[in-house]
Amino acid sequence: MGIGGISIWQLLIILAIVIMLFGTKRLRTLGSDLGSAVKGFRKSMSEDGGSEAQDSPAPGDDKSGDAPGEHESNRDK
């Protein structure tokens, strides 16, 4: 038994069909594009993670004076 009840032979047959449909060049290009997208996503998350912690206020730090359910439109009434 393999992954989720699929044997290794069934996985190999599926892989062979995918290679025949798309070709190795297209799959290689797809893999490199996916890898660069993941790399860019991780880079942006690490850059945003440091600045986000400095810019955002603490959850209990409410400087506006509003009650938790109160909005600016309710204050004017």
C-alpha cells in the first residue's frame, strides 16, 4: 500500500500519463516557475513579518478611545 491506498505501480502509471500529456520540457518549466513563486512568497513573508510587528499596535492598545463595538459614525450621534 502506498499513499492513501494507492500503490506505487498506480503512481508510476499516473506519472507516465502526465509525462506523455505535457512532456518533460513543460513539466520542468512548470516546476521551476512554481519554485521561484514559492521562493518569492517566502521572501516577501520574511520581509513583511519584521515590519508588521513594528507597525501594528498591540491587540489591547486602543488609542482612539472607542469602545470595542463603537465606530466613528456612532460617536457623532
